[in-house]
Amino acid sequence: MKITSPKILAVAIREQRKKMGLTQKETADRVGMKQSTVSGFENTPDKSKLETLFKLLSSLDLELQVTERNVPEKSGGGWMRE
């Protein structure tokens, strides 16, 4: 899934949690956080801490990978002259 916003990230986290058959409480218990923290991330991810994201990823056996965007090549495919 291509993640382009905090909300899309929260949807991906929620989908994985449900796919694994876990409640918010069970997910939280796996990494020592409160159920309300999981709920907060799923509903308002833009207000969550980065640490929360990494704990949730760990709880759900997910990892974060950062890659360059696919930038379309300009016509000519080479250096542009000035």
C-alpha cells in the first residue's frame, strides 16, 4: 500500500490489526501501551507520536521502508541545457 498521508497510514495499521484478528486492547497489550493510544492513532494519526507508530508496527509485525518517489523523467531523458 502506498502511504501518502497520516490517515492512509492509520487505515493500513487498522487493516493489519483486523486481518490479524486483534482488538485495539490486544494490540496495545503486546507492546505495553493503552488501548486509548491505539484508538487515538487510528482516529487522529496526525496527533500521534512517532514512538507510537513504531510500537504499533512492532505489535503488528510490520516494518517501515522509505523509498524515493517515482519521478517521471523529463522528455529527452538527459540533462537540460540552459
